[in-house]
Amino acid sequence: MTEIRTPRLLLRRWLDDDLVPLSEIQADPVVMRNVGDGRPRSPEQTAEDIEAWEEEWDEEGFGMFAVELLGSGELAGAVGLYVPDTPAEVAGQVAIGWRLGRVLWGQGYASEAAHATLEFALQDRGLDRVVAVCRAGDRASLNVLDKLGMQAEGTAQDPVHGHDLAVYGIDLTQYQE
């Protein structure tokens, strides 16, 4: 079982007990406004998300981690790697993404978990490159990307939902712990 510990977080595979707390996080319209179509997700959709993330772990050897606060054991959200189908600018590449409960925003948890995930991708899994896509104007996510040392590579348009996206990337030669 793949686990990563940071000073404040445990990144791990998904457990059955994670469905309810992740459903609560994904039901928050503010959390989800920059994810996919921007709409909150139902408990059924959240169960499908977890199932898909676990399948990606089994097929690819990486996926979205459940992020747990070490002090309390509380589920903070999801951070990890995935292979996007769209937009064309990043389709088929390995991307990093995250979503955390709103009460945890602004405390550095997203950056801490994303940094550990990026290190896992480039060092443990031997990937040469990781990309990221976020909705243009999502200042918080753009700040995390900057902290990771990822470089702006251009823009794209979400072909399904129509919004503008910022495309970032980093390769092993650019990565610094």
C-alpha cells in the first residue's frame, strides 16, 4: 500500500470510511467551483470518483491520494496524479490535481500534499514530466503551481465546459526538492 507522510499529512489509498467525508467536501459548491463543470457532486458521483481513482492506481501505479490530517485523522480531501483525456494540450500526459475541504484552505495543506505528490511522481514513479491544468483565474491553485516550481506553458479551453484553462508543466530537470 502506497503511503506518503509529510510533517502534517498522510497521503494514502482510499478506504470505505472516506466516502462520507469526501462526499461532504465535494458537495460544497465553493470547493467544486473550479473542478470539472463547477457543480457539487452527489454521494453517488463521489463513490464513482473514488472507484475510478482506485482503478487508476491499479492500472497506472499512481492516482489520487486520500489526504488525511495526521493530528486528527480527518480526511482533508484528495491530491494526486491522473491522466486527463482533455484538453488536447495535456491529453494522455500525467497531471497533478487537488481538492481540499474549504475549512482547510489557506493553511498550506494543498502545497504540502502537492509537493509530496510531485516528488512521488518524479522520483518514486520515475516520470519525466508532470503537467497541471486549472481554471484561469483560480488564484489559489495558481499559487500552489508556482510554489511547486511548475512553469506556465500556455492556455487551453475546456472542450466540454467551455471555460479557459491555464496549462502548467514541470520536468525532472526543473524539479528541485
